[in-house]
Amino acid sequence: MQPWFPIETERLLLREFLASDENDIQQYAGDPEVVKFMEWGPNDLATTRVVLATWMQDQERWPRDSVTLGIELKSEHRLIGAIRMTVKDKVNETADFGYSLNRQYWHRGYATEAARAVLNAAFHHLGLHRVWATCDPANHASYRVMEKLGMRREGFFRKDVKQRGEWRDSYLYSVLEEEWLGR
């Protein structure tokens, strides 16, 4: 199987990471507001370096079940975030995804555009049956992205994630292949 990336959209290039992306990654990964609802961060520069090195090492293997791509804004030739898709169950053809975006680029539709491209790859190239994502119920922007994509809220998990020493709840959203292809 050939890689299903890079992916080019109208405004974005979803691509593998480069060593030169370090400062752009640190800008969003070190921002407490960006990682407020994440299970990781905020990163210091040393942590960002380790994460970037791990991503770049992973990029040398193909095929792989988990792919994290940089979200590059084509007009600025700048990395503004990351998006990940992980095949969780090959037998049942399911995957999950997640994203993070530099705060300077929020509320412009970039997360939706990137996620739409990854979902297209999931159903058109990988032949998956179901793709899901979770978010903190307080993260309105994240679940609005999922709703804009036509994903359905399937569940509410009580205190299922330990984040910074505290338990938090999660919403579960998903979309099925027939729903995605039939829209």
C-alpha cells in the first residue's frame, strides 16, 4: 500500500514533518491555551524536540498504523498545527483522529479543512468502515469541527481521561463510511 499523504487542500498541505518545523510546533505545543483540553503539554522546547524527533523517526517506516501530519498553511509556507489518524482495529476497520492548531489560526476553518481531508483519505484510500474522535465537552470548538464534518455524537464518557491529575469527561463522535460517501 502506498502512503495516502501528503494531501493538498485549497489552503493547506498535510505533510510529514521537517526538522525546520521545530519553532512552529513549539509555538502551538507550548501555548497553555492550545493544550488546555489536551492530555499533553504545554511543552517546553526539549519536549517538543523529542516529539518531533519521534515523529520524524516514525516517518521512516511504512506502512504504519498511526500517521501524524503537519498542517502547513500554503499561503504562508508555515506549519500551523498537526493532525493524527490511527487505525485502532484492522479487523473492524476503525480509526480515530485528533488535531491541534496554533491559536493564531483558530476560527478560520483550518481544522475542519484538515480533518475533512483526513476523513476522505480514511474512506477513499484506506477503505475504513468507521472513524471516531473524542473531546472534552468544554471544548466547544473541537466538537463543532466534528459536527461540521457530519460526525454524530455517540456518547458521553464520565471521567474517562485523567488530565493533569484530574478526571475529565469526554464526548465521542463518529462517522461511518456509508454516511461519508453518501453525503
